[in-house]
Amino acid sequence: METIGFKAEIAVVGSGASGMGNEVVKLLNEAGCRVHVFDIKETADGFSITVT
């Protein structure tokens, strides 16, 4: 698969901790992009926020 280079690019991916969002994170990372991920999940105590 031919990829486009993203070496000087930064991406922010929502819902990137699991599922399709996580696959997008992996593809962007492999293409050389700096990736920042955030995810919000509902828990018994309220919400859990993940930011990387």
C-alpha cells in the first residue's frame, strides 16, 4: 500500500483509544505523523478521559 508522508504534520484523533479510531492512529503513525489521541468513556463513577 502506498502511503502519503506526514513527517511534519500533527494529527488529533478522537475516540482513538480503541476500535476504528485506534486503527486510524496506527496508520497515521506509520505514515510518519505525530498523533495525539483523546478518548472519553462513561464509567460507573462518571467519565474517564484519556489524552496522549
